Amino acid sequence: MSKQLKEAASGPTPRTSRTDVQEVVASVIEDVRQRGDEAVRHYSEKFDNWSPENFRLTAEEIDEITAGVPQEALDDIRTVQANVRGFAQRQLESMQELEVETQPGVFLGQKHLPIAATGAYVPGGRYPLTASAHMTVVTAKVAGVARVTACTPPIRGEIPKATVAAMHLAGADDIFLLGGVQAVAAMAVGTETVGKVDLLAGPGNAYVAEAKRQLFGEVGIDLFAGPTEILIVADDAADPFVVAVDLLSQAEHGPDSPAVLITTSEQVAREAMAHIDRLLPDMPTNDMAGPAWRDHGEVHLVDDLDEAYELADSFASEHVQILTEQPRVALDRMRNYGALFLGEGTCVSYGDKAIGTNHVLPTRGAARYTGGLWVGKYLRTVTYQEVTNRASSASLGELCGRAARIELFEGHARSGDVRAAKYAGAPLPWAPGVYAEG
């Protein structure tokens, strides 16, 4: 039986309701659809106070901006992108194309074709999420996407140099200093200067997330994103200080970010909570992490790890960190998570910033039915068929005719009938005399 040592509380009522967000987003998208660049500039001025002569950066501007980034930062960006690229390449290599002969002369196959054009949205705001450029641009390029358009907003009127450098080094073909719904809409519907894309990827605020939701179907999207989540499973071998620090590492994403601890040890739970209380007041991001822990933090005490894994699966959390004596057991025991982080030597922040796996992951329980962004998202797995054996085609034709008529699809049935008649002399009662009957 589990015992809850800390429950999530109801946070303050949002100043903007979901309905308000939906209406604002819908109106911006429609305006961009109708007025193109003129509307994009209007909303950039309105929301970001940003209206340069051109939103698209030239190669010379990109080089100048990149030159203004400290060399160590550029080296680190290159290292992280090499990690992301390496893992994405291994993922790509695991996706085998195939062709099989299922009957004599009947060949079935599959191929993986890259999406032609994708959009990468890299958020700004309080946190310039430079790492999102690695995840959305590098991965797309590994998949073979021919054109990647990347957008990021200015930050308080300034160019986010490291983010632009990251987009450029990742291989983005077009880089726009443009944010918010207007950026997402411009990429999705296309304007005079922003080329239309076929898939949108990358995190963003509630307005960006809603824009992707409304545009889904017209374009593909990576996934529906919500607030960042962390869930830690710990036993009595866990270091309570590490538990506390790692919970707060994700709580700082925003005031609505859930941080959950499930543990078999009351001592670990109590000490971790005490550490959090001591750490929060002096934490530079306390204005985000504090409300997140207060309103969305949970601590569950369970009898054993079997119960811990079962409870963790019910959350289907974005990030699940395993701080137990034998962390790899979770690979067999758990099913619902966006990404799993095994052992004290690993942390969620590694996945977010450095290690090479993709940090665009499912939230709000979506891990029950989907994984996160990966190289395969930028590929379309398509099939092909070829029948070169006349007898096999005739046999399939007879089968197709019977199967189609069960469903009352006479036209489908006749396509099968034709092959059976032409290749094996089967009767063709609905078109007598076309083929000689055998």
C-alpha cells in the first residue's frame, strides 16, 4: 500500500484560459494564412516588439553572429551535436529496408523516405533552449531532410547568439529570428518569404503548443507537448541529496512542471524533502522551481519496488529516473515513460543537454501510446508490391474477388477477376468474350 507524504496542490488559476489561447491562436493562424508576411510582421511587432528589415538571417549575418559566441561555447555545441548526430545515425541504421518474396513471383517491400521539408521551433523567452536546435535540426538532417527551416524568437530585443550558432552548426537551411504562433503558422502555411514545411517539431509555450495542435493534419507534428515532468523511483540505497537536486533540476522548467518521487524508504523521502526546502530559497530559478514543487510536487512511499514500478507506470511520465541499487531491472519492469535514466551516474539533465538522446518527449500521460522525437519521425515508411508470376497473380485475383465481394466492393473484385481470367483462363461473366475462357 502506498502512502503519500506530499500531495500536489492546486496551483493559482491561470490568467489565460485554454479557450482564450485557442481563440488567439486560431485568429493569428488565419491572419497569417490570408496576409502572409504582412501578418507575420504585425504579430512579431505586437508580441515581441521585433520588426527587422528581414526576419531571415543571411549567411553573412549568421557568420557574424556565430563569431560573437565564445569559443568554448561553440566547442561544446559541436560536441553535443556530435553526440546527438551519432545516436540518431545509429537509430537510422537500425531501420532496415526490406523486400521479401512471399509467394512465387510476389514481392513485398518497404522503404524509408525522408520528409522533404521540416520546421524546427527553438524557444526563447526566459530560457533560450539552444539544445532544442540539436534535437530538431540535427536529427532531421541525419534522416535526410532536404530543407530544414529553423525559427527562434529574439530575447528582449536581442539576438540569441548561441541559439543561432547552434541552428547553423546543426545544418539548418533557413534561419529566421521569429517566434511564437506567427513563426509556427508561417512555417506551416508558407508565406512570401517563409517556405512551407511538411512537419513541425520543437517545444514552446502554451500558444506554440496550441498552434501545433490546430495545424496538425495540415502538417505533421512531433507530438503534443505539455509542461516538463520528472519522476524518480528510489530505494534505500539512493542519496537523498541527489534525489532533491534532480527533482529541482526539472521543476525549474516552469511553475506547472510536476516533480514526483516514489520510494521504498521513508528516510530517503524525508531527507530529500528537507534538502529541497533548504535548497529552494537560494536557487536562482526559485521563481519557477518553487511553485512547481509547491503545487505539483508529490512524494509517495511504497512497500517495495514492484509497487514502485507499477505506480510509476500509472504516471507515464516524460522523464523517469531510477535511483536504486539495481537500476537496470526497470528496463524489464517498466513500460510507460518518455525516457528512462538508469542509476546515480545518469540524470535527466544529461538527456536534456548533452548525452545524445532526443529530449523532445511525450508529456501528460502520452507516454502510454507514443515515444519521443527520433530520426524515424522524419521518415515515411512506405511499401511497394510487385507480382511477376502469372499463376500467383491469378490466384491472388481469385482471392481478391471473393474477399472484395464480401464487402460489396464490385470494382475491387473485378480488378482481381481480370488477372484470374487473363492469366489462368478463369470465367469473366461480367465481361464475356474479352478473354478466351480456359
